[in-house]
Amino acid sequence: MHLHKYEKIWLIFGVGSLLLFLTIIGFGAFYKGLQPQSHMMTIDPENVEAYDAFKQENLGVTKVNDQKYIVNVVATAFNFDLGKNEDGTPLKEIRIPKGATVLFQVTTKDVVHGFSIAGTNVNMMVEPGYISSYETKLDKYGEFTLLCNEYCGLGHHLMSTKVEVY
Amino acid sequence: MINEKLQLTKKDTRLSMAFIYVAFISLLIGGLMGLLQTFVRSGALTLPWGINYYQILTVHGVILGLVLTTYFIIGFQYALMKKTVGITIKERKIAWIGFWIMLVGTIMTAVTILLGKASVLYTFYAPLKAHPAFYIGLALVIIGSWVACFVNFHQLFRWKKDNKGEKSPLLAFMVVINMLLWLIATLGVAATVIIQFIPWSLGYAETINVLVSRTLFWYFGHPLVYFWLLPAYMAWYAIIPKVIGGKIFSDSLARLSFVLFLMFSIPVGFHHQLTEPGIDPTWKFIQVVLTFMVIIPSLLTAFSMFATFEITGRRKGFTGLFGWFKHLPWKDVRFFAPMIGMLAFIPAGTGGIINASHQLNAVVHNTIWVTGHFHLTVATTVILTFFGVSYWLVPVLTGRKLTKKINNLGLIQTVVWAVGMSFMSGSMHIAGLLGAPRRSAYSTYGGTEQASDWIGYQIGQAIGGSILFIGILLMIYIFINLAFFAPKGNEEFPLAEEEKDAEPTPKFLENWKLWIGLTVVLILFAYTIPFIDIIVHSPAGSPPFDWPIGNQ
Amino acid sequence: MSDLPKKNKHSSLQKEDPNLRGTLISVLLLGTFIAVSWFGVFAIFVSR
């Protein structure tokens, strides 16, 4: 098969670029540990409380120390359960100090949901029977939107919460 | 040499037109749904009569993504096969059986959605449960399309038997590759629909394995987009050169790129599941690498297209670096519409590379960027090429002529489409980078500032959507004209030829056993271990959930 | 590939490659567009 000289140049340039992209993301994934969310832990969706992180009292923001926070969330159609405050009203906001490392752990009791904090790299599928988890630093001040970004039913667009980075 | 056997008869044209009628009816219905969606999302409209946003979104996705495309492609491919390898009476009869099976399935699915019993969107992710008729209808569409696969395979097989040792006609080769791709890919979606969804929705199975169903769906979901794209590539490689008065740039390279598409478009489904739990990230990365392999034949195609244009232009005497480009037949809609489609594939393909880039996917996953992306690929590149084909194919099939007037209207239609899509897809891409989600009715998301920033882009989408709907109405008018009212005559069926002194095509490119064997090996390599892993480490299955979609 | 049926006699010398300078520049522009866009989104990923 005959290839025009310029076609060879183009293929070297094109395939070379693809290899460069792959090297960059491969380096990030395997050397720097920046894998996409791929948590392997399973859970019984009808009894998520059996798992410590998803006990009612452990939901929402937990401060481990000044630099480390954990956020546990149970998703159901059409709500993110962040636990309750002292007087029993459901919490509706997540507050995290800027620069702290945050581990998000999310599961669902019913259908597939999305867990996305717009404007950040927190963007996970949440599937029944699995725990989704992602650790990151929130480096910008401001108000962010945590929303469900996988269709979960007729109230899907109402499933959201504010995230405040202070 | 004109072969009597390869002339289109009334019976052939009726077969192709049956498919194409369904495609254009789908365009009108699906397009209207799209228009309504953009209005709802911008906050400008509330749907009457209790119709739900997600119901019309399901109609839009199913009818344009699955019905329009599949019907047009099969109708177009039957015409190509008849012109290159012929069709026997028996083959045609079987082809009709496939059409009717598909039609029954399509109507079943459509009615279920319209009754509000299947607002599950076209991806129908478990454990949302639609009415069983939705899944049974889908299964029938797939099974009916398999009939078309086997008819096309038999057509080429018969031709090869009658023409021993000869190279198969390029377009017949391409059709068979595309149908092989379709057959192998649909095995996955057929398996999940028939083995998992139907028994579960009927109540015979209590639970469904969600991750297995999603993995089988995306095993199908990515080759699906290549099943849409390859017929456009057929037109680019083997029809457009004739339209612009040139020759095929390279028969071998065209076949090579199709073979690469067959091999590398299937073992890549994980790049749609990059942010999912339960799948080993190393296997995700392996499929990302395989995804990058399927970019290579598109790089080859880009070169071949520009080269065809440049060689043709230079031969006509246009010199300079870009003289050939300026003097392309921009006023011939049979060229202009597909050409705009090709140009749209530059940003479309670029977006695809970004989507597939492993952890980078987190920036765009399930944002409206993705919607913007496939409205460039399938709803611009592919559909404008299909429109470009229709301008000559419909008159060929109905024994009419493409008039100057309709040609000019087609030019306007193409410009309208390009402008509308620039607004719509452009807004979608930007809003997506800001984090705005796809598949979402109008919402202020608790009044966050971010969400208020997205509204402007949603209005941009509504403006683009309205312009696109004008484009759809124009195209429907053009189609009706070409099908029923254009003057009778003989429109040319543009089949490009090779150069007289073209280098012979190497025989190995037609080694079907080799290509199918390699395809199977690659699929087994990419899927066996992670799939076993998914099954072995499965959580308890999910019962059906019908209340979230209002299907009690 | 010498065992293939010769469709036409290669009359004299090897055929000369056609002039495809415009094509080369076009595809290189295309490639540059891809690379710039990719690095743009990569930068967004890194900055978030």
C-alpha cells in the first residue's frame, strides 16, 4: 500500500500527539494516582447503615483534623441525605474550609445517581450496591452546586445542594 | 460498463424508500421534541397536559438516535448494495421481513413512551423500570436490523461466488463492514435487553445486575456511534469524489480505515463508564488506549478527503496553496451539505478525544458538554451527510430530478443548520465546562450563583434549537418535494471510480476471517477479565423502580 | 504485492506523487486545533 510522503508526516504528527496525550494521562493516573473514580467496595443498597460511614449519625461533613475532612452522603430519588443537625432538621449545605483535603463517600439506596460538584473535579456515578469515593482539595473560595447529573426520575433536576468553600 | 442487473427497479426503490420514509417522519417528530426541550430548559415554557420533560426527552433520543439513523442507514445501504452487487428476489423478500419486524418494534416502543410508561431516556439505565413493551419493542428493532445484516452479507457472498478472484466493490465492502460492526455490537444490547430487562420487567426475575447491564449497554453504545458515522464515511470516500468530478483518492486506504473501525470501535465501551465504581481503573485505561486507536482511521480519512479535493482542484487547473479549496463546487448541495458535515467533525472529533481521556473525563462527564459533543457528531456531521445523500438518492429512488430551486433551498438549509448548531452546540460546550448537567429539566438548583450563570447558555440553546427547527422544516419540505413533486427525470447515482492507473488494492484487505478474528480477539482481551471481575464482585441485584419515572 | 493481478501496465517510471501541500497544511492546522483544545481542557482539570 502506497502512502504519500505528506500522509506519513501527518500520521507521525497525529499518532505522536495521541501518544503524548496518553503519556500525560497515563503518568497522572499511575504515577500521581489521579485515577478516575473507580472505588471497588460493594454494599447492600437496602441496608446501607450496615456500613459505618452511612450510619445516620455519620452522614454529612466530619472533621478529621484541620487539614482533613470526610463527607458521607446517601443519595435517593430525589435527595442527597447529609444527616440532621441537633434539633433534627435535615442539613442542606456542605461547608468545607479552603485547601483542606476532602474525601467524598457516596452511595445510593435506590436507582443510579450522579454526584457532581460543578466547577470541581468531583464527578462520580453512584450505583446501587457500590460506594463511590473521591478525594480532592477544594482550592477556590465560593459557593458551588452539588447536583445529581445522571437521570434518576421525574424529580431529577430538583436533586441538588449547596457547597460552601470558606 | 452498465450492468443490467445493477439498475434500480421499482421493487428496489420501494424497499429503500420504505426505510427512508420512516427516517424523515422521525426527523419531524424528534426535531419537534428537541425544540420543546430547549424551551423548557431555558425556563420559557411549561409543557401542557401533564406532559413531562423527560418523556419528550426520551422520545427525542429514541426516535432520532435509534430510529432515524438506523432506518436511513439501512435504506441507503440497500440502495448501495443493489447498485454494486445486486439483489435477488429472495434477498429482497427477506429484507422486507426485516423492515416489518423493525416497524412493529418501533411502534411498540413509541406508543409505550407516549403513554408515559417509559420515561427512561434512550439509555434506559436499570434499575429504572419501564413497561415491558418498551424493551420488547427495542428487541424487535434490533432483531429486525439483524435481518438486514444477513441480507447484506449474503449479497456480497453471492457476488463473490459469481465473480471469483475479483475485488469486491468498495461500497459493498464498506456496507458489509458496517453491518458486521452492527451485528457484533448489538449482541451486547440484545443480551442485556432479552436476558436481563425483559424477564425483570415482566416480574420473572426479582433483581437485575445494574453494572452488568450498563457494561453490556456501553459495549454496544460506542460502536453504535460508528454505525452512524461509517455510512457518512462511505459517502465521503466513494460518492463525494464523483460529485466534485474527481476520483477515489485511494481504495486501499479507504478499506484499511474501515477495517480499523471494525476492530477498534468495539473494545472501548469503558470510556463511557470512566467515573463508575466497580470497574478496575487499569482496565479502564486499557480501553482508553484502544479508544485512541480508533482515532487513527479518522486521521487517515481527514487526509484522504483533503487530498481528494486538492488533486481534483489541481487537475482542473486551480493552482496556489488553496486555489483548489476556493473552487470546490460550493453551490452544489450534494457536496456542500456533506462538506459542512466534514468540517463539523473537526471540533466534534476533538471533543471526543477529550471525553475519552481517562481522568479528564471528570471535567465533562454527564455535563451538557457531552450533549453538545454528539449534536456535532451525529446531529451535524452524520445528519448533514445524510441530507447531502438524500438530495440525489431520493430523486433517484422516486424517478425525479433535483431542481435548481431545491438545490438552492438545500444550500440555505445547510447554512441554517450550521448557524443553529453553532449556537446550540457552542452554548452546550461552554455551559458543560462550567459544570451544567445534561438531561435535566429547568432548575435553579436551589438558587446558586453557578446555576444562574447557566441560564444564559440555556437561552443560547433555545435560540439555536429554534433555528435548527426551521432547518428541519426546510428539510421536510425538500424531502416531500423530492419524493412527490419534483419533475420526473433521471437523477445521477454518483458512484466514484478509482484512477485508471491506481495501485492495485492488496488482497489481505479482504481477508474477512483475519479481520473478524482480530476483532473478536480484541473484544475478548478488553472485556473478559474485567467482566468476570464485575460478576464475581457483584453486590446484591436491584429490584425494579417504577415510581421515579411515574410508571406505577 | 508483486503477485497481484496487474490491472494496468506501469507504463514507464514510478508515478510521481501528486502535489498535496495544501492538504498537508490543512491537516496540520486540524491537528493543532486538536492539541490546543486538549491541553485547554487538561489545564482546566489541573486547575480544579
